[in-house]
Amino acid sequence: MGKVYLVGAGPGAVDLITVRGAKLLEQADIVFYDALVDPEMLHLCPQAVQVAVGKRCGKLSSAQQFINKRLVDAAQKYQTVVRLKGGDPMLFGRADEEIQTLKAAGIVVKVVPGITAALAGAASIQQSLTLRGVSRSVAFVTLAQGTENLTTGQPIANPSADTLVYYMGRKDAAKIAQRLIEQGQYGGTHQQDTPVQILEAVSTPRERFWSSTLQELADGKADTWFDSSSPALIMVGEALRDPLQSTSAKINNGLQDSHIFANSRRRA
Amino acid sequence: MGKVYLVGAGPGAVDLITVRGAKLLEQADIVFYDALVDPEMLHLCPQAVQVAVGKRCGKLSSAQQFINKRLVDAAQKYQTVVRLKGGDPMLFGRADEEIQTLKAAGIVVKVVPGITAALAGAASIQQSLTLRGVSRSVAFVTLAQGTENLTTGQPIANPSADTLVYYMGRKDAAKIAQRLIEQGQYGGTHQQDTPVQILEAVSTPRERFWSSTLQELADGKADTWFDSSSPALIMVGEALRDPLQSTSAKINNGLQDSHIFANSRRRA
């Protein structure tokens, strides 16, 4: 029986996979890859059978069950099976279902972490997600699918943190912003002029940024900007304020103009 | 003038740096590295001048200012300067101060993300930080240093999320657990029997795990287990429950025994 490696491909750029992940691709007999994985990354494993498992986050669980079964089948036929997953396997990756299925079949599983999009995005815009004296916590959140705990039946609470990063929150962006502003009025962390950074297709040639405030996001100003074919991150928090803007923002304490630009911003 | 690359070294293991980071080390003229970086990683840059900047998180800012100055000086002398930082530069990494100083000096900066310890830790214990229908948010938190926003003077709020990962929370572990249990009694997310996973020296040969519950952590049962010479992560949340334990835990709805073990747990 072979081993199955769940490998995080990282955010998109081929060279943002880990060295360990790249070596496993070079050794793989068969590679199952996500829709979120850049096809260029498969150049690292020309020797392997390459199987697209065209699931994007939020699709039906039957697709997941089919992937689980194919992984078990592959481990009975090949020595080194790589399951290449966009981002990191343990964060919004549904790795758990694959791990449990493989273990139940007596198959050895190893997990190789990947760079999650939020960290690659912070590197792209060169803004820390935490900032000494300003932000000591960051929450990564998805709004996709159910809002009830399937075990307890309790509603899943909205997170709070100094910095919030929403994965897959695009279509609810204005609503999210409105709710955060309302919470801010009752003692919550975020306010109308709290900085917002939206990042699309992080680390790829299609990477784009939108820099604004919570109020402008609530007003729907980002809605026409989104490119629905790219994954987007919505980042909210005082740590994300451009240091060059912070003085005037503090003086005015008002809304800043939104800034729409592509790829080159704050990148040298 | 040279360029300065802030590179995330990842959690510890030499092959958990990104391919991009490893290539930059191979090209570097000079490398400034943290106390948290494994010396073995410097084998990737035998050609470079190697400078230890022996700061661990939470040290005095004068040390940080000295590092900032040395980076500026190096960029005036060398073409490729690498600042190698444990974990990810943009998460609890104080990269912001280095970036602003370098930019103010007119030096080009690029940031290369790294695997943060929480994701490497989740990979080691093979437990997802988010879980469909159970946990849709994870917060990374540090308790180090001030609890006031230096800009606004407002207290920095305690975060809430389905899964919490505390970086550098070791000495306050029992207090953190006690507070989470109290919050749970007033509608918060976590309860006495909520699973806790503590991970030390993630991804290194000294890696150790402690698996228990919030109540046992509150009772101080982890206190003697900690090895203060290793960085530790405290993870809290229902997503971290061992799937093999979940049925009985639901039936008993009581405390589970703690499990203390090294390196091999749930790793194949």
C-alpha cells in the first residue's frame, strides 16, 4: 500500500510551495490537484499521473466523497500519492474528510502545510496582519455554507479579532461591512473608517488590490470591482492602514477615498 | 543600493521554507537571522555573510531599532540582503517596523511569506483548524506585551473564534483557559470539555504534543509539562477533537483524561 501526502500548494505562485511539497511532487506517482492549483505547478511532476479533481471550495459533498474514494484506490495501486490542495490543507481545506477516509482504510497519511492566501496577501501589500500596540489577533473566517454546529446544533458565533480576513466572502462583502460597523457602534473593534484591503488572485499575475474603508465596502463600492473568476480575500482592521495615510486619517477621522489599482501597489 | 528580502523561514523544519525563500537564501550576499531560525537552515546559504540578530519575540524595541539600522547599512553595501524571520513575517513578526525603516531610507523591500507555526502544527497532529459544520473561523492571538491600542488608547479586545490559537501564551495558559470557560458560561463558544492541543517546537525533532481539555488546562495540568526553551502553541476548539474520541465525548459530555505523548502521535 502506498502513502498519501496531503500537500498545501500555497496561494498560487509556483515558487510559494514549500521545499518539502516540491520534492514530494517530484517523487509522486500520481497527483490529484484542485481547481485552485495553478497548472504551472504540475511542471514539477512531469513523471506523475495527473488527475484534476475539479472541486472548488463550497461544492457538493458528493464530489468530496468521490475524491476520498479515488485517493483510497490510488494508494492501493501507487507508492507515492500526492493530493495537492490550494492554500493550506488544514484551513478551509476539508482535509479532515480525506484524512479520516484514508485512515479508516488503513492507509498512511502525511500532511505538508502550505502558505495560506492571507499571509501571501499580507506579503504582497506589505502590511502586517498584526501590529505591536494596534492588533494582537487575526481571525481567518469563511462564510461559506452552514452556520450551525453540526454536532451541537448551536449557531456558530461570529468571530471577533483586531484583524479579520474573510475567505470566500465576496458576495456578502457589503453585508459583512455593514454588520461590523453596527457592532463597532456597540463597542466592537471596527469603525466606519477602519481600513479594508481586498486582494484577488494573490501571488499570481492576475493579482489585484482594492484599498478602502469599511464604510465604502458597506456602501457596495467594491461590488463592481470584483472579478468573480478569481478567489478574493477581504481584510479588515486598523493594522492594515497604510502608514503614509495614518496621520491624516487620524486628523480627519473621516472617510478616505478608495484606491483602486492593480499589481504594482506598494511593491517595489 | 541593494534589495532587502524579508523571508519567512517557516516553523522550524528546514524543508518547510518556501521554494522562493530557499532560492533567495542561495543568492544572498548577507543573511540576518532570528533566534527562532534553525541553524541548519543556514546550510542553504554557505556563500552569504551570516549574522545572528538574537532577538526573540517580545524583547526590547531598542534591539529592533538596531536590527532596522543594520538592514539599512547592509543594503548600502550588498546587493541581496535577506532578513530571515521565524514563521511568517507578517504575523507577530514585527516586519512592519523593518519595512517602514527601509522604505524611509529609499531601499526596495520584498516580503516572502512563510508557513506559520499554527498551520504546521495542525499538519503535525493532522487536525484541521476549521471543520465544515463545526468551525468556520480560526483566530491567531498573542498575549505578549501591551493590551492598549497605541493609536487610539482603547483596550485591545479579546478575540473570539471557533478555533483559537495562542502564540506565546504559555505562562498565562491556565488563566486563558479559565477565562474562556467563564465566557462559555455566558454564551461564549468554548466549554470545560472543549479540546485543547498544545504543541511545542512544531516540525522540529523536539516537537511534542499535549492533548486535553480546557478544564484541565485551567487546572494547571499543563504547567509542569511545558519546556520553556521551546516555542509553544495553545490551540482551543471543537475542531481539534480527535475524531476517535468524539462519540464517547458526546455521550459522556464530561472531561476526558489528558494524553501526554511525544512526536509520534497520530503521525504515521
